[in-house]
Amino acid sequence: MILIKDVSKKFENSLALDKTNLPLAEKQTHVFWGSSGSGKTTLLRLIAGLIEVTSGEIWIESQKISTSIQKQLAAKIGYVIQEGGLFPHLNAWQNIALAGLPRAWDAHQTSARINELAELVQLEIPLLTQFPAQLSGGQRQRVALMRALLLDPPIILLDEPLGALDPLVRSELQKELKRIFNKLNKTVVFVTHDIGEGAFFGHTISLFHEGSLVQHGNFRSFIEHPKNEFVTKFITAQIPPPELLSALR
Amino acid sequence: MKLITKLFLICLGTQFIWPSLVFSKPKIIVASKIFTESYILAEILAQTIEDAGEAEVERKIGLGATGILFESLKSGQIDIYPEYTGTIAEIFFKNPKLQDHISLNKELDPLGLKITNGLGFNNTYALAILDSEKNKNLDKISDLRNHPKVRLGFTHEFLKRNDGFDALTNHYKLKIKNFKDMEHSLIYQSLIDGNLDIAEVYSTDAKIKKYGLRILKDDLNFFPKYQGVFFYRKNIETDFPKTYSAIKDLENNINESKMIELNAKSEIENWSFEKTASYFLKKDSEKSFVSWDLLWRRTKEHFSLVFISLMAAIIFGVPAGYFSSRYTKVGSILMALSGVLQTIPSLALLCFLIPLFGIGYLPSVIALFLYALLPILRNAYLGFSGIDSRLTESAKTLGLSKLQCLLKVEIPLASPSILSGIKISAVMNVGGATLAAFVGAGGFGAIIVTGLALNDTHLILLGAVPSALMAIGVHIFFEIVDLYCIPRGLKK
């Protein structure tokens, strides 16, 4: 259980997140929805202990989160940043193995775990000797996910993990990710601005706008009881053109 | 601003008057006896010391006879003068058996004095003949046994000396009945006029060349060795190591025919001793600069200047670049400072450093270090600050410690930029190090400076080409370093 209590975050003079309260249940996939600048990524970074709250508290189980315990959190939280954040000077294997360094994993242990994860994300082993620049966008995301999963953390945070992919690869990877999440049975927080992606992944969805949490619930509640005009506007913004809809019928 | 301009002008000015006035360098006093050969050797010595750049020279040319010079040397009123081994053995130790410089040095050691190895010539008594067709089968003194009727002329002194005429004829078992003792100056004329067949002469006398004479080989080693050497106070070796090694370079570099030629330049062609000495040093430098020994020494000096200053710049510049990227305020100050340093002309910078660090190796290394700093600092700064913040955040989310992050992520990512800065500085410093010669730090610049002074293009190239080659070599070296040190994933 991740508990967000009255959390605000100020950057210099701008308020990035305003008094947010949010309970995130264990072993579910939670989607943070919103346009860029809405505060969703800020909240993700706060949870990971990368930045300090201005006010309020974040708890993971019985542990209060702050930047001072960020290093300990690394074993508990797998984080996939936008576009993967793979190190260009290391090949895929070395990128993944680096996550074992703070825990002083030996080569044998690392190797066994990487083989296991490669099977999970269905990445061919030979590809792991490639450098990030030599991999496709989808392959890079799989590697980034493997890296986040290496220490088998109970929580996975993903920040727009599919944002940079073309639609076909993206939809393929969405299904793939969902399969993986189901199989792993971990607490997942998934940041996206994509309506469909949110609907597809989210047990719960939290919609952010200009630093405030606007609505929280499952996808159906957003359709049936949009809290205000902004919610309606947001969820209808990405509806396909009527021609496409009628053609699909 | 005005102050800076003034300082700069003062600095430029001092470059011209500096050797004599502004910076009082330690002094070496060079003396000589009162005859041409001694004058020339002393002047060669003086110029060599000046070129070495460690000390100023005070000339006491023509100070006096052997006794005065020896006493002055012993008491430290002079530091060095040209002498002959035979003279030292006979006059100082009254022991003609002290022939080689090792046994002489053993005797001199308690006095704090020393002689160099032979300069390459032997100025002793000798027998000379006209180098003509008629005399072509006369090569050595023992050949005279078959020519008992030759007419021999020599000085009054030679007749009387213990090692004079009688001893000579005994030693070689000659039966010469027809001999004359006469004034030294008349002997040559008599020989040329055909009144004599053989003349007793000094073996490096200019007239030997002038009159086309040939010296008979002393094949049974009768005449004592009067090898030209430099006679000096031992402290020169430790106080002026560079000067000492330059003096040592003169050893074995003046053979008899060269000494005769030099004597002739001054005596017969009326060249000044300065001109004769620089004429010799130029010829000699051409010869010795082609010598691999000297080139090797210059190469080592040059390389050491470049290497030490570069290492210092790397050790200071790369961490400074890293901190500049972390603490931007300090960084911008550092960056501005090193930028200003870069704009100071190199000679002016060297000049600024002289009052602080003296002349020679240290100020040169410091100047080169300061020049190498900017490219290394700036490129390191760019390399570290150019790292995508998402990558450092990514490293953080993996729980890497600061050190792990630095070693595994930041340094590898910044390495192409850091290495390119080092490469620029290294190549720049190879060129810059040639200027170090102006403050006596040696290197290829020393060859170029000598070449410039003598207006000798050949010599200038002998300094310039190796330094260009070294620059190319250094560049290639760093290309190879790039190949091995830049992570494969970062290469295009």
C-alpha cells in the first residue's frame, strides 16, 4: 500500500503538486493520467524518493518516504523513466547488471536473473550484447523493464514507458506489459497521457490537472460520473473521428 | 585595466633587457691566458654557458699567465678557464707523469678543482714539414732515421729543455747533425724559404694551416700530452647541471685541424674571438644536433616538459571540470579565469613567472600547465554537464552511490569530451614547449633558438621538424587512446 497524504511540491515559485491525497492499493496497476505539466511525473518522483515533498507525507507500508532513504528504496522500487533511460555506453546486459551493483550481486546470480527476465519479457538473449542505439524502441523498453525488475522489487513505477513508440509497436507492447504485470502481481504505477492506455492498464486511474488531483476511480466511474467539465474534455479529447468509428461498427 | 596594460608592457620590455639587467642570474666567471687559442676557447666556453641559460657570464679574458689563473681558480675569483693537461702536470704538480685526466683529477680533487676530458686536440711541440710532393714519404718522426741529412730548426728553448732536442733524438735514435736554434717566428719563414726541411712548432699553430705544413706523427709518443681541457671549480657540476652538461658536450669536439682552423680565423683572417667562437659553435652545433645523443636529450627534455605539464593539467583540470559542472557558480569563475590565462601571450606568461619561479624547467612547466588547463577544464566541464539529466536520475533510481555513479556512468559518458580536451592540450603543449627554451628549459626550442640566433635555417628546422613530428605522434597516440578508452556504445 502506497499512501499519499496531503502532499504538495513546489519548484521555486511554481506549485507542481497541490495537497494530494491518494491511497494506492497493493498488487494493482494504478494509472496517473494527465497532460504534461499536470503533476503526475512529479508525484512519481516523490514516491521514488528522488525529490523531497514540500509538505505532506508519503508512506510505503510502514516506511515514510524521503530523499534520505532513496538508496534503500532502490531495492523496493523499480523505476522505468521516459524513453527507458538506458546508458548509451553500456550494452543491454551491462545496463541491466548495473542494477545489481549496489547490492553487490555476483556474476552468477546476475546472469541467472537476467536469463529469467529475458524469458519473461520475451527478449532474445543475443540482443543483450547490443548497445541501446542498436536496439529498436520496443527492445529498449523491454531492456529498461528488465533492469527495473532485476532486484525483483514489489513496486514498479513507469513514466510514459511507451510514449516514444510508434502506434503498432506501442499496442503490441501494451498487451505484452499487461501480461507481464498480471504474471508478476506487483504494485504498478503507470504514468501516461494516453486515454486508451490508462483504460487498458488501470485498476484505478487518477487524473491530474495543473498540479491537482481532479478525479480518482476506475475507468467506468470516469465515463459514468465525470467530476467536472475538464474530465469530460480530457476523456473525449482522444476519441477517434466519427468516420473511423462508423467504419469500425 | 590600465595596470594590466602597464604590467604587460613592462613584461614585454623585460624580455629584451632581462638577460643582463632585470633578473640577476647567478654568475660564472670565465677567464683565459694571454694567447689566441686561450682567448678563443674561453669565448667558446662563455657562449656555451650563456646558451645553457642557467647563468650569466663574466669574462676575464686574458687575465694572465698560468700561475695567476691557477691561484684565482683555487680561491674562487674565477670559475673556469681553458688549460692543458701537460701544463697542470708540470707547473702545478711538477710531475710530468700525470698524463691522463683521471690521475690529474685525483690530485685536483682535494682542491675542489677538476678538469674536463680532452677537448679533442693536443697542443704540444711537434715537428712540421712542408706538405709537398718531395716530402710525401715522410709521415712520422721515426721516418727521419732514414733521412739523417735533413735540416732541422727549433727554438732556443727546445734546445735547452729536458724534454727537448737531445731527448728527442735519443728517444727516436735519430742522427741529425744539421740543426739550428732560432727565434720562433723565424722558423716558419726559413722553412718556406727552403733553408730548413723540418721545423719545431706548436701543434695547433695557425701558421701550420697558413703555410701548408704537415705535422709528423709522434709515433713513439715522445712529446708530452698537452691536451686542451677546461679547468674548473667542481661546484659548477652541481650548481649548474645544464651548463655543465653543455660544457661536457664540447669534449672531443675540437680536433687539431679544427683548432688550427679556429686559430687561423682569429690570427690570420683577423676575426674577433666572439666571431670565431660563434663560428665554431654553429659548425659544432650543426654537427652535434645531427648527433643522435643531443637530439635524444632535447627530445627527452621536450617530452618531459609536455608530459609533466599535461599530467598536472589533467589531474587538476578534470576534477575541476567535474566540480564546475556540479557547482556552476564556482565553475563559471574557474572557466573565466582559465579563459583569461589563455589570452596571455605565452612569452609574456613565461615572463610573469620568472620573478616567482626563476628560470628553467619549473616556470616552463607551470606556464605549459596553465595553457593546457583551459581545454581540459572546459572539455571536462562540457562532458560532465552535457550528460542527460535523465541518465543521472536513472542511475539514482538504481541505487548507485555517488562514486559508483561517477565511475560507471558519468566518467564514461564524459570520456569522449574529456579525451578530446586532453588531446588538444597535448598537441598544443608540444608546440608551446618550444618557447620554454627562452627561459632555459631546453627542449627542441633550444635548437630553434640557437638556429634563430645564428640565422641558420638548417638548425631551425632541426628543432622545428622533430617538434612537429612529436605533435603528430602525440595526436596519433591519443587517437589510439580514444580507440581503447571511449566506450564502444558512444562511438558513432
